[in-house]
Amino acid sequence: MKKYFIQKSPFVVPTTDGKLIEEHHGLATTNNSEISIAHMVAPPGWSEPFQTPEFDEYTYIISGKKQFIIDDEKVILEAGQSIKIEKNTRIQYSNPFDAPCEYIAICKPAFSMDLVHREEN
């Protein structure tokens, strides 16, 4: 029995906002509730509603820039930078910039719509 698994077929999460979400490990792909790892590309002008997730979220920016509003503080990350946002923190993610933002997101425990608690617009 192999003690490793190479993900060759990430789950592409269906979206309606132009954002690419490829989950490599997590509930949708490997039924792993402990952690999720996703490759994402947020198009220019993209944003999500505020949310208060029940998981820690780590983000590493590969290219472009991404804006975070954490509680009431605006934070902008650029390529090569990363951030950890603790669970139960109110946050909004967006890309108000002119270029796509490519990044890796890691959630612990794994991302789940039941745990993200997105606010209504």
C-alpha cells in the first residue's frame, strides 16, 4: 500500500463569478475534513460577501494582488506574500485590481459551506 497520493484530477468547483477554484485535497476531492488545499484564480473586479468561517485560512499569493478586509482593516497582499487568518474572524476577500490574482488557499479544518458562514449581500 502506498503511503502517498498524487492528485492529478482536482475538483473544479462550479462558480458563477468567474473565479477558478481547483480543490486538490479536501472534502470535495479526497473526503478529507481535516484540511483543504485549493489553487485559485480570482479575476479582476471579483469579490465575495463577508464571512466568518469556523476554520483557519492560509493564503499564498502566486501572482497579482488580493485584498482582505479583516474586521475593519484593509490588507493587500502581493505575489510572494502569505497570510494566516484565524477562525471566527469576519473577513471579505476581493480582487479590485486590474489583473487576475492567482493563489493557494489552505483551510484547517477543510473548507465547507456549512462552516464558512457567508453573509447575505
